[in-house]
Amino acid sequence: MIPELGHFALSLALLVALAQAALPLYGAFANLPAWIAVARPAALAQLLLVAVAFACLTAAFISGDFSVQYVADHSNSRLPLIYRIAGVWGGHEGSLLLWSLILAAWSGAVAAFTRHIPDRIAARILAVLALISIGFFLFMLLTSNPFERLFPAAADGRDLNPLLQDIGLAVHPPMLYAGYVGFSVAFAFAVAALLGGRLDAAWARWARPWTNLAWCFLTVGIALGSWWAYYELGWGGWWFWDPVENASFMPWLAGTALLHSLAATANRGAFKAWTVLLAVCAFSLSLLGAFLVRSGVLTSVHAFATDPARGLFILIFLGIVVGGSLALYAWRAPALASYIRFAPVSREMALLINNVLFGALCFAVLTGTLYPLVLDALTGAKISVGEPYFNFLFAVIGAPLALFMGAGALLRWKRDRAARALPKLLAPAAASLVVGFAWPLSMAQAYSVNAALGLSLGCWVVFSSLVTLIDRAGGGDRGGDRGGGGGARWRGLLRAPAAVYGMTVAHLGVGVFIIGVTFTNAYSIEKDLRLSSGEMAQVGGYAFRFDGVSAHRGPNYAAARGEFVAQRAAAGGEFQPGAGVALRPEKRTYLVQKNPMTEAAIDAGLTRDLYVALGEELERGAWSVRIYYKPFIRWIWLGALLMAAGGLVAATDKRYRRRAESATTDAIAADSVAADHVSPPPPGRPQPALG
Amino acid sequence: MNRFVIPLLAFAVVVAFLGVGLTLKPRELPSPLIGQPAPAFALPGLQPGARFDSAQMQGRAYLLNVWASWCAACLDEHPLINQLAQAGMRIVGLNYKDDAGDATAWLQRFGNPYAHIPVDRDGRVGIEFGVYGVPETYLIDARGVIRFKHTGPLNAEVVRRELLPLLGAMRRDGESS
């Protein structure tokens, strides 16, 4: 009964979405207030209905209703409760339902929190979101119904894929989807602007917090995925350039470009058509990701069970949504194109460089991901494009990106002088070279010049971001350096808009990330050893003692658990009894699906991770063991979290929530006067998020 | 032409390829090498100190599987390769443009079906075999002649439809000659 209720709620949600799409769209076209007014309540009703459907499926999972096909395929009576709940999105059908729920939640949030946006524009935005919802509801109801019954009911379920039985993976998809789907809000803003034929600085300001939030979720989602791959896949790496990883990374790159281009649009009315195109691209790449993951056109480690019929549906959907919006763009964008003048040394130019480089990165990833597919279509060959390609391109495009990031944020709008900006950058440049070249000396291994260069780059981003914050808070943003006094500077720091703080935090995150990647790549030690009980091994300045393996039993798996003790190797190489940290890696065999799983044991630290994974049993008491020493690997995820935190802080900027009329006029007016250095500039420069 | 149309056109091209990709069945590539003697090669092995010489395989049929730890499609076919090895098939795994540490870890994690693992770090041997991409699989008979080639991940159907009948035929030939 409960599954049927869910099915019914889903069908009703489709009907509501149809109304939410059709009525406000026509109402906005013909200017009928009563029709326009349908949008907000419809969005909230749709959210309620999808939430009911989702709750029904969750109930079926918790109660273990194996008469539902999807539950029987992805759960088991011995599955712990938390994974029974996470199992709801552990397969194709349920993850679509989660996607729809999150889309409905974003729509509901737009309906509830956009009172400052004129009703007619909000109605168009909500209608576009409803069009996307319709696609997903139809997808579920026609090809992938999670509520399908199974006759006769299964006695027990086939269990959740053991790889997914992990807390990281329980949280990872909702975060990632919140990001993917969040870009549909930016997309809806863009399409609404194209439909209305009006796009001004106010529009960009309204779109910014939504784009920021979506981007934050995506950043956290990707970081969680990377962290999960690190400890759960048992490879000790943090990024594999797998097609599915790339599928999440491409919208991130496009979204990052969008954040920066929105800054130019919101402040200077620049790059309008380009911003709209990026908003369309970010969401299109999210949809493309969904297509690649679910259609089976590319092989990947974590592709969902694939089905060509589903692939065809998504492809048609992709064609309608993206093709339709790009056709709209081709038709309406010429009217939006902005011709704004700016000097070669200006913040606009810095943002332009940012966009070009991010565009290039995104294109490189897209090419690398689709190349095997194109080759398959042309010649029938099936191949993988490997890590070397991506790593090379990221070094080549990413390094200039980091270099420009430090300098670009310091520049003023419209026109700046290199003679003003460059002296301010001398100190951070010198400091980053000193720190960057000195830091590798602290490592026990041989000096690496590559590491020194990478660390200098990371430090450069950190130091120059701090200098930029002080400069912009202390009046450097204004016409001259008149606010230069110490006291004024600190007061300026307190008054600086949230967006400036957000940008600084996010850029610091990039620096921390670069430092983490550099250390991990240059100084990781990975050893494959054969150890018998009681034997010792030295890895990366640490001594590891192996104390044998014992059998353990989990709720739905059997495990061999290794006992290790690790401690800093003393000068004499003596092992101090009672000291050190215990590490217990496991090799699990899940009872239902019979896959062996490696659970690595990790002692995490700010400056290093110790990582022990159990391989095969060789002969009596001897095991093959992998021991990794990973310096500063936490900084990679810490950097990503800082970026997300920065985006979040910037999204809270009060200026994004101002009402229509005043915002539009004063931004334009202020921009034109600010250029003359006469009156105070507009209240600040929103400029969130990272590069 | 209106420059705002360019994104639409680019997207149309992508969709065309995705559409074709959807209809594609992994199909066999005609290789000029089939029926020819396999290129002879000698390479260091993955285990320190090991060496592999293709001459040592004379006298018995074997599969040459080109793989790499960075290749997602290899993981896809790996269970099947493991099964073939368990069924008694002799498999040589040519480790293609890979890092030795990564390759070793990958095998430990997913199982090692290979009797020998020659390491083709710079892809030289791959060029001689005309490797399009990873994974690829060759069946080489007792006289060192390439009898079969599959580009892309092996799947159960290819094994059942093509590889097993070929192996059966080769076994009969071997008995009669």
C-alpha cells in the first residue's frame, strides 16, 4: 500500500509540475497576474508531493519490503539501518527520485526566498525549473519506476553494493546532486532572462547567491567523493580521472567560471551573453554527466547498472533541454550582448582570463572524457584516456590560473595601473618563493625542485590573497590609497562586504589545495611488503609492527582484521612498547554479494596520513601489506572545504538581496561615476568564490 | 554567421556522437595482424628482476591482454580475465604505459590473473602490436600466430561466441597435426 501511495504522489507531482510550467509561462508572456501567481504555490505543492514519494520509498527500505523490486535489489534484512536509508539512493531509480526531490527542494526554496524578485521574473524561473522536473518525473514513471512491485516477493534482498556501505558514500550523492541540481536554478535564471529579453546587473545579483550555494554543494560533494575513493577503494589515491569523476568535475569547472563571470555582470554589466551561456553550460554538463553515468556509453568503475533505453531517454531529454536553451540563446542573446570598455590592466581583464582558462580546462576534460566515445563512433575502438593526459593539461593550464588569481583580484574595475598593483605583489611573491623553496627541506626525502615550485605557487596564492584582502578593505578598492592609515585599514577590514571575505577564504582554499597536491605528489611513499606476524617495517620515517590477523564478524560481512602499531622511528630504530598508534585494516567479504572489500586503516594527521591496507594472505601468518605515507594529503580536502566555505560566506552578502528597482539603477549609475574617481563607489564589489 | 549559433551547432555535433555511441555494440576491428606471426619482444617483468621473452611462450596458446591500472575499462573486464585464468587459460598481461607501483597495487586489489607481466613502459611493444587503446586482447596460438584480436573490454558474449570456439578449433587442430 505504501509503495502505491508513493507512486501516486509521484504521478500527482508530475501533474502539478505541468501546471507549474505551463500557466506561469503563459501568464508571464501575456502579463496575467492570476496565472503568474500559480508559480510559487505550485512549486511548494510539488515539493510536498515529491517528499511524500521519497518518504514512501524510504519507509519501504526501512521496513524491508522486498515485494518492491528496487528494495529487493538494493537492500537486505541484515543491512544496518543507516545503509538501509542510504540505500534509497544506492541505485538508478532511487537516485533519480533523490534528484527529483532535490530539484523540488531548490524550486521550493526559489519560490519561498525570492520575494525581492518581481513576480513575473520569478514565475518564469519557476516555470523553467518545472520543465526540468517534468523530464525527471517522466523518466522515472516511464522507464525507471522505483515503486515497481515484484511478484512473488523476494524472501530477502540482494544487498546494497558493499562499496556503497560507507558513511562517505551515504552523504556524497545528496551533496553532489544538490550541486548538479542547484545549477538548474542558475540555468532557469538564464533561460528566464532570455525569455524576458532583459538582463541587467540586478539579474546577475539575484542569480549569484543561488549559483554560489549550488557551487558550494558541488565542491563538498566532489571532495567527499575524492575522500571516499581514498579510503574506501583502497588505492590510496585521491583522484583517478574516471569518466564519472570527470562528469562531476566538468560542471564544477563551468560553474566556477560562471561565478566569476557573474561578478563582472553584477558589477559592470559586462559579459552578459557569456554569463548566460556559462549558466546554460554548467547545467548542461550536469545533465551530460547524468547521461554518461547511466547510459553505459562509457565504461567506468562506478557506473550504475546501465540500460540503452534509459540512455535514449536522457539523450532526448538532453537534446530538448540543452538544444532548446541554446536555440533560445542563439535567437535572443544578440540583444543582450554588452559592449563594455575596459583597459588591459583591469579586473574585467583578470576575470576574462579566469574565464578563458577555466573554459580551456573544462574543454580539456570534456575532450578527454568524450574522446573514447568519439573514437568508438568513428572507428569502433574502445579505449580509456589516461591520467597522463589530464595531469599534463592541468599543470599547463592550472599554473597560469593560480598565478593570475593572486594578481587579478587586486586589480580595480575598468582601469588600473600596473605601477600601482605590482609593488603590492612584490612582498607576497618574495615570501612565497622563500617559503616554497625552504619548505621541502623539512621533509626527510631528497630535495625536489618541482615540489619547491608547486609550494611556491600555493604560497603565492595564499599570500597574495591576504594582501588583496587588506588592500581592498583598506581603501585600495577606491579611487586612491587615501584610506591607508593603520586604524582605517582595520576598520575597513571589519566593514568589508561578505563577498570579499568569501572570495579570500575560497582563494586561500585554492592555495591550501595546491600545497596539499604538491606534497602528496612529490613525497608520498608507497610500499608493498610481505610481513609475518611480529615483523617490522620502516616507511617514511615511521616504524610499523605487524601483530598478525584475526577473524571478525560484522552485521553483514566477515572480516580478517590486521593489527599494526605505528610510531615515529627513533634514532636507534628501537620500537617503544606501549607507544604509537594502532592501525586495524580489514579485508571484508560481504555475505550476500560475496565481493571482497578492502577497508584501509588510516591514521590521519594535518601533516601526514599513515595508511595501511591488507592484501592477500601469502602463507602461514604472512600477508602482503601495503603501507603508504601520504604527507599533507588532508590539505587537499581541507582546501576544497575552504573553497566551499568561501562560497557560502559570499552567498550571504546582503547586496544580493536588494529589491529590483534600486539595485539596477544604482549599480549602473555608480559604475559610471566610479570610473571618474569623483564620488564614492558602489557599496562594494561582490566577488565571491575561488578560481 | 551569427556567432551566438555556434554553441548550438557544437552541441548538435556532441549529441550526434552521443547518439551513435548509444547504438554502438562493441564491434570487432579487423586487424592486419590476424593470421600473422605475433611480433617478438622481450621486456622486463613487473616483479623486480623478472624478464619476459615472447619466445618462451612457444608451444602453447596464450592470451595477451594489454592493460593498465589507470584504465577504467580494464577494471570492467577484469573479473572475466580472472575467470579465464581460473579456468586454466594462460594469460600474459602486457602492462601498458603504467607506473609499477600503481600496477602492483591494482593487481593486489583486484586479483592477478597473469602468468607473466611484461612491462611496456614507453608503449614500444604496443606500437608493434598496433594497440589502439587499453584494454586489448590477442589470442596467440602455439606457433606464435595471432588468431584473434579484441579491442576494448572483453565481455562474456565475445568469449562465448568467438574466443571459446576458436580455442576449441585450435585444440582439434593441435590433436590432428
